[in-house]
Amino acid sequence: MSHRILIVEDDKHFAGQLKELFDYHGLYARIAVTGPDGIEAFRDAPADFVLINVMLPQVHGIKVLEQIRAMPRGGDVPAILMSSVYKSEALFKPDMARLGVHAFLPKPFSLIDVGRKVNGILAEPEAGRLGVRALLDQG
């Protein structure tokens, strides 16, 4: 079974590049361009991995992940945050620990690197969910 990736990114061109990358690697990627769309997309069809931009229209990326964490199959879904505005994860360390986020990627980043990171997390036990639960226990 192919893993389902939810990309919550307001830059449609960049989101399309990410989708192409994941589709190429045999994953099924969907795009949501606003915070509310990302929440609704996960509610309608829970993903196996979420990649969320911090700065989103209408609802901040951290709030999107908080709402996903409260949903069925969202409590331990692997997640990566990304941002072109913020270049350091230092601002988000407390939220990342509290929400069990695997990584923060400042944009621009290499599509090859993000592909490797996502595939590496999905290759972990329980497709990365065990790692999220461990992060949440530490946070």
C-alpha cells in the first residue's frame, strides 16, 4: 500500500513540486493550500504523513497540526514543519516538542533532502508513528 502524504502549503507551485516528488517515489500526495483546507483534508482522508507550512492563510500551521493531533489517526501521524519566513526552528522548539514534530525545514530546501527525510521516517517502525509517540512522551 502506498503511503498518503498531505502537503499543507499555500505556494501552489512549490506544493506541486513536492507532490510530483512524492508521486514519483510511489507515494500518494494531496495538497491543501490553506490551514482550514488542510484540517478538512485530513478529516476527510487521514494521511500517513503531513508536511505543513508554518505561515498559512487563515490558520497558522501550528494550529493546523494541533487540530490534526486531536483527530482519529492524527495523534501520532509523522509531521514536518517548513517555513520560508522563519529560518530557525528555535522559535518552534516548544511547539515541536509538544506536538511530536520530526523536523523543521527552512525554505528553500532540497527536494532530494526532503524526499529522503520523508522516506526515512516512513521506513521507521509503524511508518514513523512509533517515533512520534516517543517524541510526544519526551515533550
